[in-house]
Amino acid sequence: MPDAAAWMSSLLVGGAQFGVLQSNYIAQQAQLWSAMLDPRTSAKALAEPVVAPQPGDRRFAAAEWRDNPYFSYLQQSYLLSARFLSELAQSAELEAKSRERLQFAVQQWCDAMCPTNFAATNPAVLKRALDSGGASLTQGIANLITDLHQGRISQTDEAAFEVGRNLALTPGTVVYENDLIQLIQYQAATPQVGVRPLVIVPPCINKYYILDLRPENSFVRYALGQGHTVFVVSWRNVGSADGPLVTGLGWDDYLELGIFSALRVAREITGADRVNALGFCVGGTLLAAALAVQAAKGEKAVESVTYLATMLDFSAPGQLGVFIDEKAVAAREAAIGGGGILPGADLASAFNALRANDLIWPYVVNNYLLGSAPAAFDLLYWNADSTNLPGPMYCTYLRNTYLENKLCVPGALHSCGVSVDLGRVDRPTFILATREDHIVPWRAAYRALALLGGEKKFVLGASGHIAGVINPASGGKRSYWISDLNTNFPADAEAWLAQARAERGSWWPQWSQWLETFKGGTRDAPAHTGNARYPVIEPAPGRYVKQKA
């Protein structure tokens, strides 16, 4: 992060622009102050504010922010100040990385200083305290103490959910396990199934059941309904009690014990020549690296590949990049690079900070200032169900992707004894990005098209990293963009979007139609999961997913 002296020096260099921004800010604040002091114009000032919240900003929903002159002034003064600081950070004459970090820091500070986050300047909090005789504040302090003990802000009523009771309910069994994964095979849902199974690799930084949250929005259940035999990798939630053999697992172990084992077992259980593979987020990054290793070795275990919200080129990783530089990675390597764990809470805090006004401050206000309990919400329960990672794997991942971006450079990365070249992965590929994704920006996901060989299909979904992916076909919600291109994609993502057409509803049917070609024919659905070599170990969802960080 650039220090204050560097920032101030950059402002002096760009003094003319700073002067314009400052003059506009002072003039608007003076206009606001005059309107609020003059009783002849205060009513007009309420009706025609100097500045208004952005559409979708839910912080100022209470009527007092519009109808009460005092709170209207607080709101508008804050919005003017936040806009001024944001424009100031954008104009700083710093190198791109430093300016991006400065903008992120300024945004975090502005979000924290919002008047809604303080009891004395939030009308809803004041009203609740008066109506309850102070009981709401007492309860808020109790909620704060509870959250301090658990080490995180409560975002949902966690007692309302349990994996295996009302989450991750699709019938299946664990048919294989090792030190790193359990492999779940789900019961067939159709009389006939594709000869080639579908193997799903979820992100190892989250629990797999985001793909099987509830029956009505389960991606796993949808795939079963399309006539696929579905296998899902359930990553182990590594803990200090697991010992050095587990906490010392590295990147290559995740390929060998995770990806290669899952692909091999799925083929051996079904007798298929190849499988269709799907990777989500970091699961997709691991899957692509694994397929590049297999390509280098002349192995072809996969017929088609699907990447959901996956980054392979990390040259412009979005806001997550502000957390990563040589100093930060070196510190992690010194602490846990040779063994140990990265706490899941660290990752969760970073992801929450990217959307502080959705995932932090509303719960500070609700839980501590209003003294309310968070509502039951399954997605937020999953969001809080963190996953630890072995330190060596995490450090290697950070250095070779976010920091040095080696995965996308042919021959720059060596895994499992061979050089990695994504261009040799020539499998038919379906790539989904989501337009408001703050973890894998859609333009970053688009760049995978230039890295991978073979025919490709690119679809851009509406919404964000999770809601854009988990968009059930039956819901008829949101939309997506699609084109007829499968080769010769424009280098510029915006050029692709300009020629794409918008379609209403879920992208799931488009994916299902594309994948149908790669089933390898059909056969009678198996009566049981597993086989003689891979007998059932336990019912799904299995033990690994229930391990807490």
C-alpha cells in the first residue's frame, strides 16, 4: 500500500486536477449547508438533493434519510465526501498496482465511516433503542460478545442448517477417499444415463455443497436429471490435528490425490473410456493444470471440459490482487510454506472485504446496533462454513498464479514432473463467466479462450460469482449472453459482448445441450453406486464436508 507521503506527493504532481476536485467538493458542500440552514429552501433541498445514493444502495432505506433535514444532511455530506475521496484516489499519479490498492483502501475506509454504521447517526437504531427502552443496545452488546468468541460476524442463523439434514440432500454415497478427498457418486435419476460420467471439481477453498444446496437449486440434481452419472470431489478441511503428512500437502498433491484420483476412479467405476469434467473457480484452475499435465504425458482421460467462473490468466485478477504482492507472499511462505495451514477464516475475511457493504456492515448494524438476530439464509451459512488449506499448496498457488502468473505461460510452470502448457489441452470446452463477479472478473475468465486449444463455447451469465452460477433452469431468473462463435474469438472481451445476444433465464439448459454431444451414447442406469473394487464407504455428503475449520 502506498504511504501517505507518496499519495500526497502524487497529488502535488497533479495539482491542477486536485484543485478542480477540491473546488467542486467545497462548492457542493457549501450548497448543501446553505440549503439546510435556510428554512425557505430546506424543503426544496429535501426534494432535490445535491447528491443521492446509487441505485441499489440499501444503507439509506429508512424514510428519515429523505424526510428529516438533519439525517438528509448527514447522508448527503457523507456521499459527497466519499465521492471526493474516491475521485482523489483515482486521480493519484501512482503506478497502476499502487493506485488500485489506494482506491481499495479508500473505499474500505469510506464504507466503514458511513453514518449508518454508528448508533448516534442511524435513525433506525435510535428509534429501536427508544422503543425498546435500551434493550436493543443491550442485546447488541451480547451479540457482539458472542461473535467475538466465535471470531467472525454472524451472517445467518447457523442453528437453522445442517449439512446432510437440510443441505446437500441429493442421494449418493462416498465411493472413494484418500488423505485429501472423498469422491461422491450420486444415484442415477433417469432410466438411461450417458456412457461417460460427469466429474465435478468444486473449489478447494469452499465446501462442495454450494452445488447441492437445496433440491430446488441443486446443480448436481439438475445434471442427474439430464441423464448424467455424477461424481463430485469433496475436499478435506485440513486441520492442525491431521499431522504433517496432510498439512504439508502441496500443489502437485492436489493434482495427484485430488484431480487424477477422481478422474481415474470415476472411469473405473463406470467402465468409460473418458469422463466429462467440470471445474468451478479454483477447482477449474486445478483442473486445467491437471489436464495440461496429462496432455504433456500423452494421456486423454477427459472428453470435454467445463469451467465455471475460473481464472487461468491472472494478469488482471480484480480486487483480490490488492492483497497479494511479493512481500505478502514471502511472509506466507516463511510462516506456512513448509507446512501448516491457512485458516479458512483468513480467506473468508478477504472475500467479505471485497463486498463490505453486503457482507460486513449490514450485519454490524443488524446484530450489534439494532440488537437483532440474523435471518436464516442457506447461502450465507455456506459462505461462513470456511475451509482450511495446507500452507505449501496455498503458497505455491499464490506465487504461480496471482503473483507471477506462470500458469498461462507455456513451459513456465512445472507440475508432476512435466512442463505445463494450457495450449495442449485441446478438449472441447465450455466456459462460463458472470458479469458482476468480484472474485473472477468476467474479462479475466474470457482470457482463457486464448490459452486453451480445441473448440470452445463462451457464455456470460448475469449476476455474481455464486448467484450467476447457481441459477436454476426452473426459476426463469436473470439472463445470459451467448454467441455462435466456437473459434476465432475476439481478443477483446468487450468486442465479444458487442456481438453477443442476450437471452432470458438460466444458462444451465445451454450447457446441458452442449454436453449432450459428449455423453458417448447411453446405457442403462446403474442400480447401485460404486462397484466391487470401490464399495460404498458411507452415505453422502460424507465426513470430509462436515469438518469445521
